[in-house]
Amino acid sequence: QKEVEQNSGPLSVPEGAIASLNCTYSDRGSQSFFWYRQYSGKSPELIMFIYSNGDKEDGRFTAQLNKASQYVSLLIRDSQPSDSATYLCAVYNQGGKLIFGQGTELSVKP
Amino acid sequence: ETGVTQTPRHLVMGMTNKKSLKCEQHLGHNAMYWYKQSAKKPLELMFVYNFKEQTENNSVPSRFSPECPNSSHLFLHLHTLQPEDSALYLCASSPRGASSNQPQHFGDGTRLSIL
């Protein structure tokens, strides 16, 4: 079992819709969770982090964490073509390593 | 200048060459990292430096040799690389030391191609 799993996609949504990106992790003791956005040919850019169960909102982005289900998600409201990128889920395991998923490719169609 | 800066942005080298990648962070962070990103694969952690001391070598071949002279600078020395080493090499830093569950901030990476 991979430590951090994401659907590779591509996930395609129309402009203005809600994009939902999901991630599961295997280390039950993980405490810190991050979402990075990576445009093609560019480096990962931190867009959200969450440490507690529940929702955390920042502009059009909402991160959701459910530690009991070992599940973290990212919602993007009012999706724009400029949101088209690969979204990386990253989780610190109990050993202190930041483990990345393989990323979900999002395509927002005008 | 702010953030994490990596040079060069692109590097093409033969298998017998020796080259170095440089990373500099202007964020006052205490931990620095090297990652490898190959196509369609998750980021792979290579090395971790915590307050200038190497705390992690993730089973990286010896043809990759890191150096951290101070908390702001990190190098990756390369020699006798293989074609499968062609990838994007990313440097990152985080505040308050590694294993502190803090976000890591990435540089723009060096795109390495081995001929």
C-alpha cells in the first residue's frame, strides 16, 4: 500500500464548477497535511495546509480532513482555466518525512 | 531576493561529467531538502539537512553527493550519472528544522538531462 494515494486523473471540470480532489494516507499517526499545485514545468507551490479535523477555507479553496478515515480532500470552487495543474497531496508521517502522492491532474475547460 | 533559488535551471551533461547543483534560501529556514521528480512518479526525498547536519539519506546512490555549508546554502554534486538520473531536481526548505511538520517551500528546480 502506498503511503499517500491520489487518483492520477485527469480530472476534467467545466469552468465555474467545483473541483474535488481526494487523497488517502496510510500512517494513522500523521498530523500535518498539505496541498501543493504544480503547473507543467514548474515547481510545487503550497496552496493549503491543515492540521485539525474538519474544514479549512482560504478563498476559493477548502481543505477537508478526516483523520478517522485517513482522508484529506481539496475543493476548488468556481474553477478557472488557470487552476488547470497537477495537485499534489503531501503528508508528514510519524517518522517526520513529508510523503507526496503521485498527484492529480486537473483540467478546467472554458 | 526572496524564496528558494536554484541554479542552473537546466543542465545537460554526459555520463562522465562532474557538475553541481546549487540551492539558496532567503527565508531564514533551518532545514533544507533535495527531491527528485521523475515523470509520472511522486516526488522522491533524497537528502535532508537539519541545522546544517545531514539527517536523512534516502538510499541515494553515491554518485549524488550533497553539501550544506550553512543553513542558507545547499549543493548537490553529481558525477558519473546514469541516463535514469534525468529528472527535475527540487530543493526545498522549511522553518524550525526538519520533522517539525512545517510546510516546505520549493525552488524552481533544475531540469537535468543525462546524455
